[in-house]
Amino acid sequence: MAIGEFYIKRIKSAAVDIIENEGVTLLEIALLKEHSRNIVRIYIYDKDGVKIKTCTSIAKQLNRFLEEDEMLIENFNIEVSSPGTSYKLKDPEHYKIYSGKTVKVKFIQPVDEIKAGIAVMNFNNENDICFLFTNENDKTVTTEFNNIRMCKIYEQIKFK
């Protein structure tokens, strides 16, 4: 096991309990190096929207864990946030969480002659992910998870 994998596994073991206690869902933990700083970036989801207070609480609790854990010899900066409006869905659990939302999708192999577009995604299971393309005369296509090249949350920003 590589050192990065060890750290992710160790941090994730603590993060899962902390995040569940906050009533939100863990989407992803990434270990990065930016400008010679070690960063643990944690993306969380809440159906009612991720609150800054929740992110701060999780970050503080994880910082305490990192300071006390003797197995982790590196220093880390913790970043906790929502995935944002351009988050790429990476595994079937993400599709399940964001089922019913508008996404931007690209297929590896075209599905009913559609290669890409903006659609409402409905996740049934890994072999049955439906996309309703409203700009394609309300055409609904179904594909398997492994035929999706890229799928990310799509939200148009509206200015008032």
C-alpha cells in the first residue's frame, strides 16, 4: 500500500464517523500537494445544501484527530466543502445521490445517436441509468455506468 493510500484510509476511517454524526454524506476524500502543502480535500453532500457551519465543524474535528494520531507523521491542511456545481460524478453512489438532477454527460459509445448533452439523470442501478434530454425532443436514453465518459452536476447560475 502506497503512503498516500495509507493516509487516505486512516483519515477516511475517522472522517466517516465525524461526517455521519453531522448528518451529511461523504462523497470523496482526496490527498493533494499544492505549493508544498499537504491537503486533505473532503467533499460532502447534504440534500438541503451544505452549510459553512457543518464544513467548519467537520474540519475542526478532523484536525483534532490528525493532531492526536501518531501514525500520521505528515502535516495536513483540511478542506471540507460541497462538491460545487461542476463536480464530476465518479462512482455509482454519486449517481444515486444526484438522481433527478440536471447533469452534463458524455458517453463513450453513442446511445440512440446521442454522444453528449445536458439531461436530467435518473439512477436505477449500474446497468440502468436514464437520461432525459429536453433539447433532443424530450428523448430518454438508458445506458450502463461503464459507458459514461464524464458526468457532472450542471446548474446554470442565474443573476438577478
